[in-house]
Amino acid sequence: MSDRNNDAPLVIFMPSGRRGHVPTGTLVLDAARQLGAEIESICGGRLTCNKCRVRLEEGHFAKHGITSTPDHLSAPSDEEVRLLERLDSLDCRLSCTAQVTGDALIFVPEESRAHKQVVRKDATTRIIDLFPAIRQVFVEVDQAKLGEHRGDWGRLQDALATKWDLHDLTIDLPVLRDLQANLRKGKWAVTVTLWQEREVIDVQPGYEEGVYGLAVDIGSTTIAGFLCDLRTGEILATDSMMNPQVTYGEDLMSRISYAMMHTDGLDKMHTAVIDALNRLAASTAREAGIRQRQIQEAVFVGNTTMTHILLGINPIELGGAPFALANRDAMDVKARELGLRLHRGANVHVLPAEAGHVGADNVAALIAEAPYSQKAVTLLVDVGTNAEIVLGNKDWLLSASSPTGPAFEGAQIRFGMRAAPGAIERVRIDPETKLARFRVIGEEMWSNEWQIGPTVPAEAQPKHLAAGICGSGIIEVIAEMFLAGVLLPDGRFNPDLNHERIRWDGKRGEYILATAEQSTTGSPILVTQDDVRNIQLAKAALYAGVKLLMNEAELESVDRIVLAGAFGSYIDPKYAMILGLIPDCDLAQVTAVGNAAGDGARIALLNKHKRIEAQRIAEWVTYVETAVHPDFQQEFVGAIHIPHASDPFPHLNGLLPEPITLVELEGNGRSERRRRRTRKTETS
């Protein structure tokens, strides 16, 4: 309402600052709705849910020009007082019964706000405004009477329109089948669960509460899920597992090939991921203390191949040019249609894709990090089996994908493993002695501090011996081997180095990272020449994709770099740059944010408006196809070297070993840039 009626009480809601004049006798709850400061209320004023507590602030507020006193709200009833006493909240009022009788400044506490904010502290502080697609309301319905022929669904529609201003609703068929029984069991008072305020997906007799959603990032190698309370935004449980489709191929093209070569290939991979998602839903629900069937909404993200297989769509067209998608836009499908054992009326929202090989996971990372709202030119790299890359700012965005393979996630590495207790995650190698010290997940001490042996007390021994190497560990160990002179810039083991930690099989070297005594198996953990080559190939594919975008934008540097992905939180930016995984940048402007795709899925789960934003951004991004780009091979070959054969890395000054000097690198870089400018001048 406007401020034109100055005879009516002025109500101000804090902390939103919403204000306006309302007629005397207006319920505080209704005033909040009118003024856009919505307050949580499920029971609709039945004194049942106790979610709508507010506090009247007393005194004269010169800033607002009002005096707010307790008698500016109607006196509480005996029933309200008893409820507030039981809740130990006598300083509050229930907004569903308190009426405005004079000017009032009303504070709405966090737990009573209908659209709360969830703050996630990671590399940055992220705020999520809660606008979930699922909503519950309590409503009393007119009883059926002889001669009155609306039908029970019509009676429920009328009640929802009158009480909650909800119109043009549809009802899910399984809900309609049970509607009459539930209305009568609840004595014509029911709790209605709505999806997008368009469809009734559940009707429960009496008053019930509890809305839950599942956000899942379906990665090529791992699947990560977050079970959330949709009313509060709280993460109730998390779980992750290997994607069982790895059985049919470690990378995307091998899975597309499997679908092409086997008549039942798509069915097998679809069934595998659905079974995995059902297990994920069951495990998170069990941890949260709810039933799996109480999960009423889900948001799934993944690359285009993963989402095609999830939906049972053959990905064959993604296997070759022009890499056509079946559908680029966001989709909403019933969970039951996919074989998911969630709430019977639950919907699954799949975020949109950008192009053939840049899918919903990249769009999710975009809405999580929002480079499109920033002035600085940001490079966002989601590191995984298929790396998605975005470059740009608020004025423009370019995207691409690079087939890095699963090496960064521990696959294709002889002693590679997932990030789990016992996995080596940090490595340091003494450049003089060439000896390594490392730290494993689950163990605070570094390996050189361990006390191992039959005479050492158990409490002095490490909790976890080394079981293998995870993604962050393999990046650090190869970078450290290069810094220590164990590896040459081309990735070969240094043939002139004679050391007890280096073993040779002909011309192929192996580095002993953990001794037999330090490992769980009693055998040493090695870094082999093949391991190094696989990482070189993976990082070169990623770097080449980045360089193509930078060339397209005519940039030689970026303002900031954001590393995302399954192990993004654990990558040390310094080692990522030493390895040549990312281009040169001020290390202070390189941050790792972890699973940004999973965060984006959670944001879309908790805020339906972000789904609209995701669709807009997906259509706005300009996609660069690296697979057929004429310069990809040239950039790839240069990026095989550590850190690169020609590009300069001035921000690594003092870190790179001899004989690879910065003067040499900078000279090569300048020569390359001169050649590039010359080509452009000749063309013009």
C-alpha cells in the first residue's frame, strides 16, 4: 500500500525496511504481505505452526518519524500468551493474530522470514535468497453437501483461492486419487504442497510441515548431492559417490561410443545413474532423519552427455560435428518418470546447457560465481574429466570445453585414488636432497613427522598411512618434481640425476613418493613417467582451451582466475600455475572455490528465480568450439611443456628452476605475441 492515507497507521518492517500505511485492524501478517516483507506462515493463522513470530520495537524513532508502543498492536489473547510462554518468546507476538492499531516498527527475526538468506563462506561469502519452488499451506475446505456439485477438487481450489490467493492450479493425478480420503481424514482441514504455485503435488490430512529438496552435481567421475531444508536453506546432509557409468568409459567420448556400439548401451548407463541417484537420495535422507519419499524437489546439473543419459536421451549426436543437443533449454520432469524414488509428485529441474559440450554444470557454476555481474575479466575453470571454461565479465562471456580426461581426479594414475582418508593431498620435495614429505587426508602431521615401528606407542603413530594420491596431490608432486629438477620441462625424468628415490625401467623413470613403510600396502607409492604424461596431456588440453578463448578476446592476461571442480578447494594456485594448468596471473587473484557446479545446483534449488537467470545467461554466452578450432593443436603442443613452451609466467618469478629462466620464457612469449600481431596486421 502507498503512504497516501496518512490517517492510517504507518507500519515499518525491519530489517527489510518495507513500510506503508495499512487500515487499523489489519493483521501484521497481512500487512507484511501487502508491503512485500513476507513472514513465514504455514498454518495460515490457526496458531499451529508458530513460525510467524515478530517483535514490536518500542520507542520514538526520529529517523522514521514514528512512535512505536505495545498498545499499537492489539492485546494478545490467552491462547497466544500460552503459546509464547511455551516457546519462551514472551517478547514476541504472533503476526497471524496481532492486529495493527497504531504506528509500529516491527522486527522480523531470521527464523520468521519467508525468504531467508543462507550465507556460505568459502573463498567468498555467498548469499542465497530463499524462494523455493515448493510451498506448503494449511487450509480449511468447505464440506461436501447434498445438492452442491462442485467436487472435492473444486472445493479445495476455491479454498486456496480465497485463503491464499492461489488461482489456476492443477493437481497431480496420484494426489487427486487420494484427495477425497485425505479431506475426510483431516476433517476438511489439510496441508497442501504446491510446486511453483501452479500444481498441487500433495494433500495431507491435518497440519503437517517439512519441505525438502536435493541438489545434485552429476559429474563424469563423481556424483555429489546436497539434501536441503527448503524452508530454512540449511544443508541437512551431503554425500558423494563414484559415477557408476565409469564402468562403461572414463571419459565422455567413450560413453558416447558405448551408446553407439551397444544396442542396450544407453539403457545400461541410464539405469546405472538412476540407481546411483536413488542410493544418494536414500543415504542423505537417512543422515537427515527423514524418509526418502519426503524429498519433494530436485535440481540436477551435469555436462550435456550426463544430462542426456540421465533423461534417457541417446547422446550419439554429441559424438561428432555439429555436436547437436536434443534440447538446450531447462527442463522440468516428474521424478517418477525417470525411476527416481522421491516423493511421488516430486519434480526434477535440469538447468539449461550452453552448447554441445558445455552443459548445465557450467551454467550452475556461472550462477554460483556470477562473473557476468563483475567488471573484472574473470577466467572460470571447472576442472574435471571434461573441463568447462568461461572467460569474460559483465559485458561479454565466452565459453569452451576441453577433454582433459579423468587424470585430475586420480584416474589413469597408477596410484591414483579419490580424495579419501589416506590419499596424499600435499607434497613438498627438498630440491637438494630430492626427498619428499607429504600429508595425507585425515592426518594433521606431515610424513617426516611420523613415528612408525613396532616399538612406537599407537598414539604416536599416524592415524592413516598413505594409500594413494588424489588429484591435488598429483598436481603438487609433479610440480615439485619439476622444481626439484627431477623432471625436465618436457616432462621427462632427468637422465643425469642419480638418486635413491628414482628408479629406471630402461629410459622410463619412476619416483618413490612414499616408502613401503609409509604405505598401507607395504609397497612404495610411485609417480611414473606415464603418470606425468597423463597429467601433461590433461593440463595441455585445458590450457589450450583457455588460450583459444583469450585469443578470441584478444587478451594476453586476465584479472582473476577462479578454480572450480570436484577438487577445486584443494588445488594450491601456485602449483596449478607452476604446472601450467592455468595462465599467468597475480597469485593473489587466483582462488579455488570447490564444487561450484554443486553450489549452483543448490542455489537453483533454493531460489526459483535463479533458474530464470540461468536460462538467460546460457543463451547469452558465446560458445567457442575447441574440437574443430584450427589453432587448438598448436596451443596444445605448446602447453605440453611445464609450465609452457613459450608463454611467459612473470608471476612465478623466483620459483621456476634453472635452466628455464624467466628471461628465456619472456623472450619466447614476446616473439609469439609479435608473430600474432604480425599475422593480424597482414590479414587486415
